Amino acid sequence: MKNSFTLTCFLLSLMASAQFTISGTILDESGEPLLGVNVYVEGTYDGATSDLEGHFSFETAQTDDLVLIVSSIGFIKETIALTGSTDTIEVKLREEISQLNSVIITAGSFNASEENQREVLRPLDIATTAGATADIPGALNTLPGTQRVGETGRLFVRGGEGRETKTFIDGMLVHEEYSPTAPNTPSRSRFSPFMFKGASFSTGGYSAEFGQALSSALVLESKEAAESNRTDLSFMTVGADVSTTQTLPNGSVAAKVQYTNLTPYFEFIPQNLQWDTAPTSWDGNIAVRQKTGKTGLLKLYANLSTSSLAIREASISEPEILLPATVSNDYTYLNASYRTLLSDKWGIRTGTSFTTSSDFASLDKASRKQDLLGFHSKLVGDYQHSDRFALVVGGELMGRSIKQRLQEQETYHRKVDEYTGASFAELEFYFSKDIALKTGLRGEYNALNEEMSVDPRIAAAYKTGTHSQVSIAYGRFRQSASDEVIINAPSAEQEKATHYIANYQHVADGQTFRIEAYEKRYSDLAQFQDINNTASYQYRGDGHARGIELFWRDRKSIKNLDYWVSYSFLDTERTYRNYPGAYTPPFASSHNFSVVTKKFIDQLKSQVGVTYSFASARTYNDRNSERFLSGRTPAYHDLSFNISYLYSNQIIIHAMVNNALGINNVFGYEYASEPDTNGVFARRAITPPAKRFIFLGIFITLSKNKGINQLPNL
Amino acid sequence: MKRSILVLFSVAIAFGTIANGQFEKAMGASIPAIFSSQSAEDLQEVINRLSRIGESEKTRWEPYYYTSYGYIKMSGFYKSQEDKDKYLELAISEAEKGLAVDGGNSELVSLKGYAYMMQLTIDPGTRGMTYSGLAFEQLNKAVALNPQNPRAHYLLGRMQHGTAQFMGGGDGGACKSLATAKNLFENAASPKNPFAPSWGEETTNSAIADLCGN
């Protein structure tokens, strides 16, 4: 017994005497000492924290296979195997390149995200912008790079047509993303901003992952699985909706049904159109989210809608003659996507989307029926080698089929099927946290015109200060000619655009300043004398768009006030379609300006917003003039207000009025097809059907979670 | 032979108690230091100590509780929004490390809710709605996971108070939650786990005095 006690004492003292000291200095890359670094022996409590001089010192009992870990917030963890005698050691830590400290490639893109504090916009900003009516394109139209085209409500980017902007949801293409509307009434996106947790709006120079868009890509990322149950009811002057979200084990399911009918609204607000049937629609949405394994997420989304309207349209030359016109649309969009991590470094994303859209439009006895079927399938691998190097590779297949039936005196049937295969690779490299380079290639094969192509994309960014950076981008982009062209001439060449962009951005403490200059060159645009005369088709049209854009946002200077100011200057001309030379097209305006303000007023428990938008004159073709596109519309002005009043925690009352001043905006003129007896073509101004749009709604949330209401949804 | 077995046995016991005692000793020294440290440097040193313990003890959630709590406290030492967010996000990720050890732990879920609540207070005007949803979600969940957790009720009470102030009128159930917390603190049996969190009684009482006085 005595022996064993002695032995124990001996062993214990041996252990005590086996303690040895590890000490040293921790520095950053530039040799400056680092404070607060955790230095310790792996698997033990033995360690210390570096002091102001970067020094540390501690004792450890472990002697064999000693692994030292050096770890600090914002730096890459170092693991050092210590062998034999070690006196003092010096460790240099490299700063981790993260979203928070690194340069980001911003040329050409505006990002909205809840997660990244440095983004210019939040998803909520989209919903609360006055004048935008909680419509994504409506809100993006207050950003630089867009031109107001009031009669369509679509995104027109940097002198491009509306069709040159493509929308992607979770990476998958959407066809016909706008709801049909009455003539000259701005259409809305079919997709509510509340569905999304992030948006990236590129006005040029975007990633090789996206194609078939000459000007712009709007990439929307839908929300992840919901974590609480809720049911929402909305009663609006234009209809009602009900939605519910239920959590599932490892997932959630959400459904929404919306009914819109403008008949009662038109009773109160006089319209300068004669309605037979005011716009009426049913919309249904279902979203399922299911987590699989540790990192997998499956998203299913379906949107179904049916809408119709009927008006009496006056003849331009003889306004007393009213012709019945109808528009109806049935629409389905299905999107399934899945992503997961395969290992520490590899992740995959895959998805498929289907769109069917069946349009019918008639004017008197003539009618046009068009059925569109679109699909898109994609597989992408994401490889994250380190914080400095990442690679994205993938392939995709896009198809669309358009069937038309035109009925005038005779009936015509036309049909075109287009398939495009593409593969892409893009690598992103950070030389340091201050210099980033992104370079990609996109190869495409179009089965319709048998065109094979490879387009480069390059972007770089350099951090010029703690809060400022410059960024440049170059890329070549292509897109199939417009539907009306390819349905006449399936072998039509693809249209091309080359973008050059330079950007400076300064973001600090709630203030953002951006200036961006760009040049975009179009080539191979379709030209014709008569769109129905296929023999007259040529693909030699070209053009340019160049401009300077400014953006300023300030959330800091005035308490509870958030505002942004955008200005875009655009110089563009193109020779295409039936243009006799280079002209500024009717959808382009040289100067666009917006001021968006939002303020929360505590006393009123309300958020109020005011937006002013301006667009300078647009061209139109004056048929009574010899010169082409010689007409100039008046400038466009709009002053819109909105207010969201928190009646209680879960009841919100929202009101808004667009064009509060009732300014008579003219978007262009339509001309009679034949001259009158004096040889003059009669004309009619293209104007909104009512000067103001007024909206009132009550939004009620039913949830056990009292913190949830629909304000984020407004 | 017998003797040598005995010797080995006693050595094993000696080792065992050292190994066990080590956790108790280290935690016992570090937990009060989290509460008493008065500067970012001191606090980081204690957090570092606790994260070493957390990494060594794969089955203990408590070290992560205190590193998470420490980062919430740390965010208070900084002025800029970016710094505050950085530490509050670290607080959330530390709480999640703890939840990876003990999934349904009401204390850790409360801390996540606490961190969201602090993120909300950085910029209530723009963050109000998103973050109040996140904070309530976690705090309600914490109460549901363990209705006997006084800290969950206390934090929920603070959140309810803040929201009610924002909405104007009423207390949003804050005083009821605080009273529940007070009651639970007063009647709490001495904890089985000496390292489980025990803070909050004083702050609850002073919150009641400030907000629920007649």
C-alpha cells in the first residue's frame, strides 16, 4: 500500500514536472502584432490569449504529438505540429477573405439581401417603395440603369428592349414573367417580392451562368424553409387573398390563393377606357421546402393563374366606333430545385422549370392565340477550394415552343421550337482581400440556327480604401431574335451585345455612393422592310448604348429616414427592324431620375413613403412627318405616396396613390392606319387609363408568434 | 501482482479525477469571469478559454452557452453597427455549436433569441419587422422547450415590452412574462448542474420595478 502511494505521488510529480512552456508572438501578414488570438494545444485546455504585443505564453503537460492551434476571429486558423524542443515561435495569420472585409465585384449589379449588410438594397426595400406597388420590377425601376417605360411596367435596361432582361428564380428561367394587363397599363411581375430572400439585379456584365439576355439578368432567390406557422388574410380595393404557411418536419409548405377583380374599383375611379369586363384573375401559389440530410434543400414552387379582361376600343380615325377587344391568359410556372454539399469543397445545384402560357387576344373579328411552352434544366457544381479560389461549372438546356394562330380574313398557323444547350465555367480568384478577379466562359449551341458560340465574361474589383472600391466588367452576350422574328424566320441569327462597365462604390455607415459608366455595343440585330416578308430579313443591324449612372443612398443622416436618389444618363441609337438608319428607339429616354424616401413616424405608428420619378422625352414615329422617329413626347413625371399604418401588432392598413399630382403623362402616339380625307393620319395619345392609381388594403396576420405581421410583405 | 493492479487502479483513479476535476475547475473559474470582465480584451481572453474547453469536451453544451453569452456582451463594447453585428452573429453561431451537442436546449435557444433581439436594437427602424419575427420565434420556442426556464420568460418579456412600445399602448404581455420569470427565479430549486446558467434574477426584478411599477 505504501508502495502504491509512493508510486502515485511519483507519477503525479512526474506529470507536474513534465509541464513545459510554449510561448511566442502572433502577427498579421504585415507583421503587426495581433491581440486576442486564441493559441492552444489541440484537444486540451492548455492555451493562452495573445496580448497587445501579440505575445502569448502558457504551460502544457502534453509533450508528444503536440499540435498547436492558432485561431482568431476573421483570420484563417493555423495548425502547427510542434516537435522536440521549441523555444519561442512566431506565427503569422492571414486575414480570412469574407463577405465582410473583401472587395466585391459590383460592376453592373445591384444586390438585395437580408444576410449581407453591405448590400445596397434589402428585400424589404422592394416592398416598401412608394409607386412600386410591391412589384419587383416597379421597385427596380427606381434604380440607375433602368428607363421608365410607363405604359408597360417592365424593366428596360440601358437602352435595351424589355425582352432583353430575363428573370431567373433559384437559377431557373421564367418565361412570360409579367401578368397581362389592359392596353397602356403597367403590368406587374407575377411573382410577389415576399417570396424571395434575395435578389440580384444586373444591368450588365453578368455571370457566365446566365445567358440568352442581351442586357440584364434579374436573379431571384426564394426563401428557405419557414420556421413558424402563420396565416394571412388581405382585403384590398382590387381583390382579396389568403395564404398560409405550415411547418413540416425539416421543411415547410406555403400556399396562397388570390382573387383580383377591378370592377368595384372602376366604379369609384373613372377610367378613360370602356370596360366590358374589368381585369379579373385567380392566382394560386404553392411552395414546398424540404431539407434533406445535413445540407440538402429541395424547393418546389408552382404558380398557376388565369386572367381575362374585355374592353371597347375606339377606332383612332373614328373615335365613335367602338370595337370589342379581349385579352385572356392561362399561365403555369413550375420550378423544382435542389442543392446540397457533396463534401467540404464541392456543392451541387440542380433544377428544372416549366412554363406554359396561353394567350388569347382579339380585336373585333381578328384574333391571335399564342401557346408557349418553355423549359429549362440545369446542373451546376460549385467548388470552393479556399477563401481565395472558387470555381463554378455547369450545363443547361433551354427549350421553348411557340404556337400561334392568327385569324383575320384567313387563319394562319405558325409554330417554332427552339432548343439551346449551354455549358459554362467561371472562376473567382482573390489575390488578396483587396483584389478579386472573376473570369468565365459560356458556350452555347442553338439547334434552330445551328449557331455554336463561346462568349467570355471578365470582371475585376479593387479595394481602394476601407469603404471604397472600383470594379470593372466586360462580357459578350447573345440572345435569340424576338419571337415575332424567329416565328417568321427560324434560322434568324442570334443578336449580340458587348458590355464594358466601370464602377466606383463607397459604402460606409448607412450611406452608399455609386457611380458607373458603361458602353454597350449591339450587333447582328434583325432588320427587315416588313416583318411578314421573310425575304427582306437581314441580320446586320447594330447600335450602341452608353451612359453614366449615379446612386446615392442615406439611412443615417436623419433619424428614421431612409432615402435614395438615382440618376441615369443614356445615349443610345440603333439600326434595326425597319429603321432607315441609326435612331434612338421609342423606349429609350436620355435622363431618368428617381428619389425614393421612406420614413417611420413613431407617433403615427406608420411608415410613409414618397417617390418622385422623372424621365425625359421619348421618341415616337410621327406618321405625318417625313422624318423617321421625329416625334418627342413630353417628359414623364410621377409623384407617388404610400403609408403603412400598424393598427395593431398583426393588423396593418396600407394605402397608396400613384401619380398623386395627376400629371398627364403621354407615352407616345398611335396613328390611324389610313390618312383621312385631308391626307392627315389621325392620332391618339398613349396614356394611362386613369391618371391616378389608388390602393387601399387591410392585411391581417394570424400567428401564435406575435412578432410576425405583414409589414415585411407590403 | 495484486499490488501492481492496485497501483495501476489508483493511478487510473488519480487520472480520472484530474480529468473530471479539470472541467469543473476550468468552468468554475471562467463562468464568473465572463460576467466580471470589463473590457473587450479581458472578455475575449475568457471566451478563448471557454472555447478551448468546448472544443475538448465534445459532450458539453455549457462552454458554448458562455461563449455565446460572452459575444452578446462583447457586442456592447463596440459602437459601430458592423462590429456589433459581427459579435452578435458569432453569438448565434456559438449557440448553434451548443445546440449541435444538445438539440432542444431551452437556454441556448433563448440566447439565440437574445442575440436577434440585440441585432434588432441596432437599427429598429429598418430591421424591426424581420428581426422581431426572428427573436420572438426563438424566445417562444425556448419557453415551449422548457416552460420552467426563467431566462426565456425574462427575455421574452423584454421583447414584448420593446414591441409594445413600438406599437404604442399596452405592455404586450411583458409584465406577465416578467412575473413568470420572477416566480421561477424565486422558486428555483438549487440546480443539479452547477454550470447551467443562473443569471437574470436581478435584472428581472429591476425590469419589473422599471416597467411594471404601479
